[in-house]
Amino acid sequence: MQTVLLPYTHFSVLMRPDKRLAAVTALGMDGQKLMDLDRSGIGWRLDPRLPEDQQTSERVYARNDLDRGHLVRRASAVWGDTRAEAAEANEDTFYYTNAAPQAAKFNQGMELWLGLESYLQENAADNSRRIVVFTGPVFSENDPVYRGVDIPLRFFKVPSPGVTEDAPPLGPFRTFQVPVRDIAALTGLDLDQLAAGDRMPIAAALPSARVTETWRELHSPEDLDLDFDLGD
């Protein structure tokens, strides 16, 4: 799997040029330094560090129900010691390399993707915590091809320290807590360090369980199966 690492302000994107989408993004969030900046006047744009045919563009998202889904959430990257630093991060989140085609209902659903992102950001802000959040698509041979791009049907999010959530697929819009090792198996990413610190109890109790066998469906944050309090 060939990848290209692209650093931005407060986050990095590991691109899959063959998919024209990110394999994974990594955001460092400082809950104590978050700022409330709006997005007005900021347009989506290509990253000049990559050829155009190795990233998505407006053509994928035009005249359809697909959102340009931020992989690194805009509001979670907007922090810094100065307003200028936060503003730079704000703009950086609008490169197409940080976007993935997501059904609007999934991307904007408070019970779904947006709800998970808000939950993590609010926890970091309320407790002045620093967390790292890894996010990306789960590519598979079943992904439909649309305008030359494989549309991922699953996405994952791994906060560290924190919880593990996976949200497949686009149809039922279901959200699951899953062992980190399952995400590694599905994506081919090296997540050994994260898997070693997995705080989903069943991940340690059933180390040989098949992928999907221990997934826990979530209806609210209270459904998370953890061995610690996120507020600590």
C-alpha cells in the first residue's frame, strides 16, 4: 500500500494516491486552547503537493447527496496559542485531502458521525485535555465506484487516550465500538501501539475473537463499554 504523508497545522494526513483519499488522519487536539472561529469565506481546495489525479476534487461532490466529510473535524483542529495559529488550522482542514465522500445523513447526524466528533471535542474542552484522534475510511472490495472514486462504506475513529468507534455502513447508519485490532485488520494499518492500550475490556478478554464478533452497537455515549471514566 503506497502512501504519502502530508503534514498540516495540528494534524497530518496519510494519503492513498491509488484511492485518491486518506488512509488515515491524525489530529492532536488541545482542549484548553480551542477557539471558536467560523468557516465563512473558506473554500475547499486541492493540495498542490499532490498531483490532481491523486486526490478528490469538486467533481466527486457536485450535484449529489454526498458531503465533503471532514476526516479531521474542523472545530477540533481550531486551537492554538494565538488566533493566527488557530486560523491557519481552520483553513488547513479544507484541503480535499482531508475530505471523504459521506452520505449527508451520516456525516451530519448527531446520533452518528457528528455526534461522535462532538462527544470527543466536548470532553477534551470540558476537562482541558490533550487527545490524539485517528480517523479514516475502511476500504473494501464492496465499495461502490462513483465518478472514478471508490466510495467507502465504513469509517473508523480511534481517540487516544479514549474510546474506539466504528461506523458502518452507509445504509443502516449504525455505529459500533470495536477493538482497535479489528480496525487494524480491516485497514491494513499498523495500530499495534493503540491496540496495546485498547480500553474496551472485551478486546483483552477475547484476543482471538474473529473480526466483527465482539462489536458493540452504540445508540448513545452511555452505551460505550469502557474500564475508565472519560472525565478523569
